[in-house]
Amino acid sequence: MRAKFSPASAIGRPFKLLIDANRKYGLEWWLLVIGTLIVLFIIFLAFFPQTLAPYDPLDQDTGPQLSPPSRENLMGTDNLQRDIFSRMIYGSRTILGVAFSAAIISSLAGVTLGLLSGFLGGVIDRILSLIMDSIYSFPGLILAIAFAAMLGPGVFNITLAVAVIYIPTYFRLVRGQTLSIKEELYVEAARAIGAKRWTIIGRYIFPNAIATVVVIFSLNIADAIMTEAALSYIGLGLPAGIPDWGMDLSMGKKFLPSGTWWMVTFPGLMIMILALGFTLLGEALAEILNPRLLER
Amino acid sequence: MALLEIDNLSIDYPINIGTVQAVRDVSLYLERGEVLGLVGESGCGKSTLGLSILNLLRPPGKIVGGEIRFKGKDIVSMKRQALMSLRGKDIAMVFQNPLTSLNPLIRIDRQFLETIRQHDPQFNKEKALKQAENILDALGVEKKRLYDYPHQLSGGMRQRIMIGIGLIMNPEIIIADEPTTSLDVIVEAGFIDLLNRLRKEFELSIILITHNLGMVAEIADRMAVMYAGRIVETGSADQIYHNQFHPYTYGLINCVPNINLDQEELITMPGNPPDLVDPPKGCPFSDRCPHVMDRCRNELPMLTERRAGQSVACWLYEENGEPPWKN
Amino acid sequence: MLFILLTLVFVVLRIMPGDPVKAVLGAHAPPHVIEAKRAELGLNKPLIIQYFNYLGQLVRFDLGDSMVLKQKVSAPIKEKLPATLELSVMGMFFTLIIGIPLGAFSASKRRSARDLGIRLYGNIVYCIPVYWMGLMLQLVFGIWLGVLPVAGRTGARVFPSLFEKTGFYLLDTLLVGNFAAFGDVLVHLLLPSITLGIVLSGVFVRLTRANMLDILKSDYILAARARGIPERKVVYKHGLKNAFIPILTMLGLQFALLLANAILTETTFSWPGIARLLLERIYLRDYPTVQGVIVVFALIVSLISLIVDLLYAVIDPRVKY
């Protein structure tokens, strides 16, 4: 048993050392740190790509065609002689832009609809819930594909396609919270306490709700990243001009059989790292905002 | 040398707000063929103590001092193999809730067979089944129940089956942790008869962990009273029942209302047990004790023998006095 | 639920820009030809009528005709469904084989270095794009090491027509006794299913771990330990058995995800399944086929739920039907 799982302990041991060194913080703290660092770094790249990128991502003369990683081209070049490293850096804008916008649209729409549905109740609530449940129960990717195909190419359309599938998540969450608030309201109304009602809501329910929304937002972005990349990979993504990790991956696929691994490896790695960053961030936030009392 | 000797045992539970001193300096012994009752209120550490005998403490709990000797061999430092062999074979443990203590997805006979197979190097299925059937007979359960699942049996039957699984390998000691707390009084009465029978038939030694003083009074030979992780009084069940020394014991025994007496007020003990993360310096009962003295708050009384076979940890008896309520 | 889905899909497809008629006839066909074709396909009738017509068809188990190619919708679906199912089942197999033991092991060795390593694995794996994993595995095993095939269900020298009966090649090859072909099919299944298996195992690692942690706190686990049962048996026999029930539920739910990921996997491994078909026909604006695939898809997911429910009765003696 020991030999079989040594890769696992190889990954885990350095982390365990860090934890033993810092008794006060648990694993969650370190995941939070790592997640935040990754996210901040990539956001930095998105805003200031020029600081790190040696070439223009669209420049078709950065080195020999399809050459492996070298000192001039850290991640190699693609079939149009573009520098992959630069494309990776600039690509962060695209993917972060789409994912973030999609998350914002989702959250705004989902939260609003959830509030409305919860507050108004009745037929509207019934219909909305039904629609949301159907969307929720269906695997997101397929829906995204359907929407993307329907709306056609373009940054805005893709963002919309990705945004739609996460709306139910926010909807359900906020609707649930709203419903429980409603309960409180009726109870309090019966006592006609007036202003105190809002203090209760403001002090206890909203912070909780916001905390959960924040967590979901982070995980939402992670998921949106994966979905956007997947859409691009299939070819339903953005127009060819914009550097996009998913699309680069699908282009690189064609050259894989000849051993050209760098066109495929790096985009995928970037997707993974970014998604991981937001996931770790989200999960660590979840743990921290819901403290576990006795377990160490 | 007694069959089981617990020597200055201390158990800690380190949690994130501090370390709970669950059990401190507990010394007990169990002779062959006797029933020792371990009583105390919820949270006093008696269940923890019971679990520690077989080294079954759930992490982060751990034994931090003392020894537990079974027939002379220390259990605390025992190697894995020896411990596995001890559990279920020499010393068996029976738990509080028989429904949750039996794996709901496994048939009863298979649960018996598993135990037998574990401990019997010459395991034979027919022989083992026969063993199980015999035990069920002795316990008053129909043989066909072997082929049922736990949820198909009544509470009393499950309890008997749990005892059956505990007894199947003829252990020398059974530790019963709150065995009847989740059962009704009629089943409890049956249980007491059962235990008496088993003592005689199988020569069992029993440690009975409970807060049910009535049960202890009926079948225990000796008794130990625990409070806040420490033993405050020990003695024969008879002695303690009729003559308590420790104010806590007095409270325990006398707080059960008696329908025959003309009681106007119920005797209670106000207050709560102390915080075990930061235990008080002196006697743990000093906050609640109606006879507390200055000394009690500052010095910890040690368990000292005051009368033949009866020991108490209390400063009231430094000069061999009589209990204050006898006046 | 099926119903709503269907309606949504129907509406979405019709709203899609892009005219299937023009796609078939070419954009420069004369208008009256276009109109004729429209009428033929029933596209000139109001949306509602089209909708009810379709529902009527479905009730008769008729998925309709392809709008773009001269075939019944059910034809390509029937042909390609087994491929996707075989892949999904194998994928689920690997997911469980990887995820459950890791999860159980992680729970039993809580807070150890191995537990953390496995937990990290669970977290990371979810973020790996399945197509990237597929390509990486192709790279390593197919191109660098050259030991496993990277595309298709069978190799160049194996002819499916020789054994094809149910469409499930693993089964078919065994039925005719063609072990060489069996090996070939198996080997072709390996990379894509392992890819799926690894990427989805994260969920099961986490689920198993969480459930096991709870279960390992149970009284019957303590009682088993008190009987001297060795830890390994306690964890895997007593613990895992009880963890299966929630795992089973998750299995049902994840199957839908698996089929979704199939789109990405089938594209990467050139796997002739219905997911690729779906993609193809979306491009071609072949509404009936797209609808048909989604209907079949949803049906399968429902079926799986049913099977899972039935399995509960088998595993848990407390459940009566």
C-alpha cells in the first residue's frame, strides 16, 4: 500500500509541512493564499500584458514555424509563426473577460430573478422555478453549445451563452434566502415591530446570503472559464483574430500527431491553472465563511 | 493482581480552543467475576474511560499518562496485533444504542461469523453458526433471527444480539457503556436478569458504565463515582448506597425521588461541571459543593481510604470525620 | 422536466438565425423553390402548429426525418448511440475505480500527507479540461510511446461489419468469439475512457471522502473496531458498503455530465458517437436531428435515474418496494 500511494504523499507532504509549521492556519488558509495569488497574477497579466509578453500575439513572424520552446520563444511558435507565450498572456484577457462578464450577468440576472420570484410567489414563482430547474438539471455544456450555435460567433454572444447556464444557481440560492426572509417578515409583522425587522434582516440574513453569493461567484468564474474554453475548442467561440486559449488548443490539435506538443500543452495548462485558482479561492472562502468549530 | 488494573490514567482531547482534560489520574481495578459500576453525570468522562480500555479513543483523543493492565500486560503500549486479538476476544464492549451499533446493511449471522472468523484460527462455518445459535438460545432470542437484518428486530432483541456478539468468543471482561439507556424499563429489568445469569454461567467480569444508579444498586458489587474526569469515591455498592462520603455522591444517590418518602422538596445540585479545558485548581466540585471549605478551592484532595474498602477524595474527612449531613 | 426541455429546445432551434432551407438548397436558389421546400418541410406553418405536430410524432415514437440529409432522424442515432454509451459506461467504470478507493483511503487516513495529496488531486482534477487531458494522454501514450491508439473505435485491420450486432463492440466481439478484435476494441476504448475517468473522478473522490468521514464516526464502526476487526476491513467492508448509497445517487447525476463531456471527448478521439452527431447537425441546422438527439439523451438520463432507484432496493435491505 505504501509504494502505491507515494505520488499522493509526494504532492501532499510539502503542504503538510507548511501546515505543521503554522498550527494556527489550516489547509484552507493555504489554499486561499495560493488561489488568490494565481488569480491576482493572471488578472495582472490580463491588465498589463505588455510587461511580460515579448511579442505581439498576432505577430506572424516571431520565429520559425512550429518550433519548440526555446529562449526566443518560451513556449514555442505555432503554425503561423506566432509566439505562443505571448498568446497565452494576451489570451488571459479574453478568457477572463468573458468569464467575468458572464459571471456578472449571471449573478445579476439570477439574484434579481430569485428575489422577484421569492418575493412575488404565486404563478410567476412557479413558472420561473420550473424553467430554472429544467436549465439546472441539464448539463451546462450542451446548453451553452446550443445557445452559442443559436446566437452565432462574437464576444458578446459567447458571453451570453456562458452566462445563461449559471443563472439558475444564483436564482435558487437567492430565492431560498428570500423565502426564509419572507417567513421572518410575517412573524415580525405580526408583532408590528417595524424598523427592527430590517435590522435583523440586514445584520443576519444578508451577510450570510452575500457570503454565499461571493463563494458561488468565484466558483462560477472557474466554471465559466472551463465552458468558454470548451466552446472555443469545439469551434463555437470567438472570431479568429482574438487570442483565445481554447481555440489555440483546437488549432494545436491538428499538429499533435507530428509531435508538436507545445501548441496543445500550454493553452490547456493555462486553462487549468486559472480555473484552479478560482476554484481554490471559492472553496477556501466557503470554508472560512462557515467556520467549523471543533475539528482540527 | 486484579484481572484489570487501571493506574493513574489520564486522557486528553486536544481541540482548537484548547485541550480538554477528559480524564485525570484515574485508578481502578476489576477482580475476576465481579461487577464494577462506573457512575457519573453526562460528560464526566466515564464513557471516554471505557473506550480507552480497549484503546478505542477517537482521534484527537489520546491517552497521555498511566497504564491499563489486563492480566499484567499493559494495553496502552500494546502492539497492534496484540490489541486486535484482545478486542472482542478477551475484553468485549457493548454500546448504548443497539440500532446504530449494528451495521444496518449486514445480516446478523454474518456479523457473528465475521467476529468468529477474526478470532478463531480454526474457523469452521457450521461450528461458528452453531456457536451463534447457542448464544442466542442462552440470551432468549429465537435462532431464526440470525437471518434478519438489524432493522427488522425490536430494541430488546437488538440489545441481546449485541451482547451475543460481544460474548461469542467468551471474553473475560465485558464493558457495557450505557447498555439500557435507549431501552424501556421492562427491557432494562430483563437486561439485569440477563447480566446476573451471564455472570454465573460464564464467569464474566463486568464494567457497567451508566448514570442509572438503580441498575448499579441491583447488580454491581463495587462502584466508582466519577466527576469532571476524576474518581471522587469508590467502595462496595452496598456501602456507597447506604453511606456516602463525598457530597457529590450524596447528591447523586439522594436526588432520585422516592415515592415512599414524604418529600417536600427535591434535592438538587445547582450549578454545572467545571470547564475541562481550564480546570479549577482545587477540588473540581468546589463550585457546587454545599460544604465547601477554603482548602477545597486551592488543594486537590486525593482518593484516600476512609473505611474498609471505601475511599473518597474530599477534604471533609481529613480528621476522619463523619459526613456533615449526618447531623 | 423532459417536456420543458423539449419545448425549450424546440423554441431555441427555431429562433436560431440561419435558414436550414437555404443551407440545403444554397443561398442563391430562386425564391419559389425555397418556398416550395419550406412548405414541404412544414416550416411555413405557425410555430405552434409545428410544435404540436412534433409532439404528435414523438408520441408515436417517430423522431421524424432529417431536414438536411435524406434519412430518418432515428437512423444515425441508432447507429451511433452504442458508441457513446459504451464509452460512457467505460468512462464511468474508470471514474468509480479511481475515485472511490481514493476517497475511502483518504477518509481513513484523515489529515495525513496522503489525505491532503488526494484531496488536492480531487480539487485539481475538476479543473482539467477533459479534451486537454485527452490530448495529453494521446501525446504520451499514442505518439511518444506509441502503445495506445488515439482515434476511432477499431484499428485499420479490424472490420466492424464482421461482428457488429448490438453495436456494443465489446459485447459483439465476444459473442462471435473474435478475441483479436475484442482486444483491438478494448485498446481503442482505453484512452478515451481513462480520460473521462480521471477528469470525473474528482467528484467521486470528494463525495466518497465526505461520506466516509461521516460514516466512520458511526457507532457500528466503533463496535466493529471493538470486536477486533482490523482497520482495513472496517473501512472498506463496513464503511464503504454504507457509503455506496449516496455514491449511487451521484452516479445517476453524473451520468448526465458524462454524456455532456462526451461531446468534447468524441471530438478529441474521433469517436463516432451521437455527441459528435449532435455537433455536426447543429452546424447544419438540422433541427429534427438535433431535437432527436436531445430527446434520446434526456430519455437515457431518465432511464439511468430509474435504474439507480431500483439498485437502491438491491443494496439497502431497509428499502422495500
